Amino acid sequence: MIDFGGGVPRPRALDVRWIHGSPSAKHNTDPDIQVHGYDENTFILRQNMAVNYEAPFLFLLFGDAQAVLIDTGATASAEFFPLRRTVDELVVAWLVRHPRDGYHLLVVHTHPHGDHIAGDTQFTDRPATTVVSAHRTQAWNYFGFTQDPDAVACIDLGGRVLECLATPGHHEAAVTFYDPWTGFLLTGDTVYPGRLYIRDWPAFARTIDRLIEFTERRPVTHVLGCHIEMTRQPGVDYPIRTTYQPEEPPLQMTTRHLHDIRAAIKELGDRPDRRAYPDFILWPNA
């Protein structure tokens, strides 16, 4: 058994050179999926831009009884995006180090946009696997948010217990995950270094307030969304559908950015429009 419950999460560096596309398809030598081991129980995956320009990040977290895969990327085809094979290899390697029977895989999502759920079909026939639909009715029923949208739900991976919050604004079904083992706050498309597409402005404002309140009572090492869209030049993003981003900033943000977003929301008030800030762009009415 692994002791996932002791102490305050120790922040580790995330100075990763993420795969970021190439000037032309014929020069692309990056893997279809980049795998970064944050620690031996935590993996961050990035989809290659040559496969899909969205290049989303996915998260695979291991507990004593089961692992959870958060999001499944932007491509259904296992030929072009071998997500299941990659996850299976990581699970097998983890079980070699931590042998046990009946190990389970849970698949959940930050929200149901296509670039976060396309790979679900690769897991529908996988043994010992539960795939939770990302759509609001099914997902919120699973987490218990239908009865209480302000609840903090839990996913017990076996000693490693994630906390889950309903965080609508970008999408009505959006969910944020907090992992006390690493201190990760996994915010999907709600907070990340890029264009924060906001469909429901009041709901988004409430979500940012809630995340600030939530993180004031928990140690957060990194705020991790699912995309990088900004350049290293403050306030400047890469154009939509870009497939080569050589000057990306880091994926990780901090709780300070939550306060920056709240200040930007207050600045725009009740008449929001698109506004660029150094590390993100507010993009209402998306």
C-alpha cells in the first residue's frame, strides 16, 4: 500500500519542453502522445499538434485500487492517437512496480467538448474500466452535483482521494479536480494560458470566486488547464488552429492567476467583451 495521505504536497518543478508541433508535417518527429512522469504515480500527457491542433493535455493518476484518466483527447482513431495503448503501457508498468489484482481504470472528464472526449471510444471495451459520460446529466449525476451543485464530490482511487467541483461558465457541465497528493488543481478549459471561452459570464464569475475560496483552504502547487494558446509575449496568443507553437509559455499557472482573472472580471463588469491580459484572454459569449 502507498501512503497517499501523509503531509503537505511537495511542489516539483514542471520545466517541461512540451511537444509543440513543427513547421511542416514532413518535419514532424514528435510522438503522437508525449508522456511526462511528474512522479511515479502521476502522469501528464499531451496530444501532438500534428494529430490535432487543439493539442490537449490529459492526466493519469494512480491510487492503490484504481487509476483515473481525466479527459481522452481530440482524436478517436487509435491509429493516429494511440491513447489506450499508451495508458495500458503505463498501467502495466505501474503494476510491475506495485503488483495487485483487479486493478481498475476510471475515465472522467473536465467537460464534454469534442477535444476532451474523442478518445472515449478506445476504452468502451477495455476490461475493468468505467467510462463516465462527460455530458451534464450523466456526469453531474455521477458526482452528485444534480442534487447539490455546490457539493465537493470525492473520487477515491484507494488512499488517493480527489476532490471534484462543478465549475460551469466555459461549459455548463464543467468539472474541476483537486488532487491532494500532488497539489494539482486541474481546471480543464476554465483556467489555462490561453483564450478563456466563456459561454455564461455570471456562472464563470461565480466559478472563479469558488475556486479562490476553495484554494485558500488547500495547498495548491500547480494550476493545470488542458491547453496552451498564449505566446511568451504578454497578452499575445497564437492564432486559432495553429499547429506550430515554438514559443509557448509553461502550462502551469498559480492561484495568483485566479485572482488576476477575478480582477479582470470585475474590470469588465456587466458588459464583458474580449480583453487580453498578460497570461490569458477573456473571451465571453463564445
